[in-house]
Amino acid sequence: LPRKRIALMPGDGIGVEVMQATEQVLTVLREREALALDWQRLDWPSTAWHQMHGRMMPDDALDQVRAFDVLLLGALGDPGPLSDAGRYRLPDGVSLEPLLRFRKGLDLWACERPARLLPGAPRYLADPRAAEVDMLVIRENSEGEYVGQGGRLHPGTPHEVATQLEVFTRAATERLIRHAFSRARQRLAQRGESRRFQCADKGEAHAQVCLITKRNAQPAWGELYSEVFAEVALEFPEIGIHHELVDAACMKFVQCPWQFDVVVASNLHGDILTDLAAVLSGGLGLAPSCNINPARRDTPALFEPTHGSAPDIAGQGLANPAAMLLTTAMLLEWLGFVAAAERLRVAVARDLLSASGQSRSCAAVTAGVIAQL
Ligand code: NAD
Ligand code: IPM
Ligand code: MN
């Protein structure tokens, strides 16, 4: 078999720190598991913007990354010089451009963000049932609130009007929702009938897809999503269905998160809900994520933790690399290195448990995970 190739893009802030940790871990894992795997760094951080005269990446960046099997990104978002409290940061509109360009240009229309509470992870909810949290949020990744169309009319004047267009197509909605149901089916096959969910249609089911909308206030796309959801659900009779308005969903993520299985949401709702879901799994330092095109294995998928560049802790060695390592496990699984992925997940989990709640440096977690490997 040909060797698989990863493009490593550290990015900005703690992205650089967690990428260094990951490279160390990958080096050990590759040797232990005899993985046919290579990687190469593509250093296109926000600081390169100044050197490249106002571009974040070379013009042929998309072609360059298409030569790889997968991309692994630390985080983007210029933290600025550490001493100036963010005064000379590149604006997010500039520094995040590569991320949005990759998602769109590589047609990575589904974003998957699992939330599970590993033993030993920080617990933010008092209810003991919060230990059972095991959900997968699937976020629309190609359109919706992120189409980037809109503008400011009469900026700076009292008459200013800002518009931001949202676009939802039936085609993108249908592929997203069908993907959510097939992931629910897969999860059911893996775990068996151990969980029960209350469902709108059939009372109780062993697997569920919960649709999130704001159809009471935004009926156009809310109704499109609901209609497609009902249609696609017919193809998956064993999966229960449920709907929540996004505001109520936020409440229930905190009040009874164990009642969720697969959650499917628009681009923006999914973004917001997954920072909340991250807290259920112990915080952003433990929340993995991937951007994929489930229908195509021949274009590179993009793996990145849910967190950003964390300017507040960047440069201090305090970032938890676990989110990035769990993301790397998702990447390995995507490439077909299933045993190595599991080995990495187990190493992260054991390290977490052995640290018994102490807060540790990035280097300490990295060393701990390597020791477990
Ligand atoms: P953030 O995710 O960077 O940080 C939020 C909070 O979580 C901070 O207090 C941070 O210290 C903490 N945190 C995040 N990751 C952590 C880790 N691994 N270990 C320990 N603590 C961690 O979000 P933000 O502060 O809103 O955004 C900072 C920058 O990152 C912005 O420019 C934003 O646009 C960008 N961003 C980028 C991505 C991405 O590249 N995928 C994602 C989110 C935000
Ligand atoms: C994420 C991030 C991005 C998003 C930002 C950086 C554009 O918050 O991946 O969750 O909103 O998609
Ligand atoms: Mn986000």
C-alpha cells in the first residue's frame, strides 16, 4: 500500500504548541505501530501575512494541499505579539481565511464534533449522569450563515445598515441530514441497545438524531430543514427523531446532555453548540473535530481541534494538547489506521486518568501520553 501523507499546519498561538506535541506523539506511534505514514509541515501562520505582502497562504495553496491525504491544523487566529494585549493582531477576517478557504475549496461539507466525558476529565456538571455524555454533533460546514455575503451600508453614519445573508440549499441540507442518520446507525451498530432515547415519533429508541433549528423565528430554512429531516428519517426506521429549537437545546445540553445521541445543526448553530458540548467533555482542551466530505475519500479531509489559538494562554506552555491528540486519532481512523487510532485514544485516556485532575503543562501531558504509548 502507498504511504499516507499528512500536511501539518501548526497555525497560530497554541496551535503551534499542540502541533509540536502531536508531532512528538506521532513519531512514537508510527514506530510502535509500524505505520506507513509521513508528514510535512506547511508553515503558513498569520505572521507570514506580513512577509507575504498581505496574503495568508501562497496562491497555489489549495493545489499544494491536494497532494496530501489529510490535513492537520493546529488553530488560526493571530494572537499578536504577546506583550501588546492584542493591539497589533491581524483581524480574524484576515487570519481565518485559510480555514474557510479549505473547508469550502475542498468541499468538506460535514464537521463532526464528538463529546464524551473521559474518566478523569474536568467535570463541570454536578449531576452524576453527566458522566454518561456521549454525543456527536454534526455541523453543516459549507453554507448557511457562513456564506460570507453581506455588507455595511453607510458605515459609521447613524443610518448604517449591516446585512449578512444566510443561504440554505436543499441539496446541502439533504446530504448533511442523511449523513447524520447514517452515523446514528453506525453508532447503534457499535454500541448495541445499551442506550434509550425519548423520541417524537416512536416513544423510545436505542439511537436518535436530534435536529436543531430556530424555525419559530427563522421559518424559511427551519421549515426546509424540518421537511428534509422528516423525509430522510423514513429511510432509517430504527433511528428515533427529535427536534429542539437552538435556545432550548443550549439549556438541555447543560440540564440533561445524556439525552442526546447524534445532533445535526446549521453552520453557526453547530459552531456555538460545539463549544458548549466541549465543556461537557471536560473543556476545549479535550474536544476533537474534523471537516470531511463523507462521500469522497480522494480529496484531503481537514482535522483540527474545536478550539482556537487561545491568545490568553499562548506562548506559556499551558495548552492542553489532548484535543489535538484526540483529533489526530480521528485522522488516523479516517486513513484506515484503526488500531493506531484506538491506541492513541487509550493512551490519552489513561494519561488523563493517571493525572487525577491536576492541571499540567503541554509538555507534561505530551510526556504522559508518550509514556502510555
Ligand atoms: P479559543 O478556543 O482560542 O479559546 C477559548 C478559551 O478556551 C480560552 O480561555 C483558552 O485559553 C481556552 N482554551 C482553548 N483551547 C485550549 C487548550 N487546548 N488548552 C487549554 N485551554 C484552552 O477561542 P477564542 O479565544 O474565542 O478565539 C481565539 C482566536 O482563535 C480567535 O482569533 C478566533 O477567531 C480563533 N479561533 C480559531 C479556530 C480554528 O482555527 N479552528 C477555532 C476557534 C477560534
Ligand atoms: C470553529 C471556529 C471557526 C468557525 C472560526 C474560527 C471561523 O470557531 O472551527 O469552531 O466558526 O467555524
Ligand atoms: Mn468555533
